[in-house]
Amino acid sequence: MRSAVLTLTTVTFALAAVCAAQTSPPTPNTNPQTKPGGTIVVNPTEAECKQGWKAGMRWTKDQFDEFCSRLGASK
């Protein structure tokens, strides 16, 4: 009898934990591009990567180099 009560108690707590996990509010979206007025940054094109980085571009040199290296690796 004691083991049946213990099992029932364990199952009840497990069920409560599962229900609580399913009803937790979703985490807020922190992507600035999905917010009204957010800035969308377009990645450099293959032609821009071939021309190389210039000071007036919308990316830092590090961002530009990183993306262009990934673009080259994906081919």
C-alpha cells in the first residue's frame, strides 16, 4: 500500500511538472529585424566580395571578411 501511495505521489508531481513546462510563456523574440523600425542588413553580394571592402560600406571590415569567407566556403 505504501509503495502505491509513493508511486501515485511521484506520478502526480511529474504530471504537474510537465503541465507547468507546457504552459510557460514563450521567450520574447530578441531579433531586432523583426521589430517595427528594425534595421535589416543585407549581406554583401558575391560581386562586392570580389571587389573587396571599402570604408563607406555598411559593414565593418571584420563583418565583411567573415561573411565573404562563409560565402566562398558555401560554393
